[in-house]
Amino acid sequence: REIAEMLGISKSDVEKHLHQLDMVSRYDV
């Protein structure tokens, strides 16, 4: 269960990073 939670958090972090990169990319352009 702990591993599942960690994976879930990691997945959420990845999505956040992707969103941030996407936003930065738009601003950069």
C-alpha cells in the first residue's frame, strides 16, 4: 500500500511538472 501511495504521489508530481513545463513553454514563446 505504501508503494502504491508513493507511486500515486510521484505520478501527481510528474503531472505537475509537465503542466509547469507546458506553462513555461507558452510564456517563453
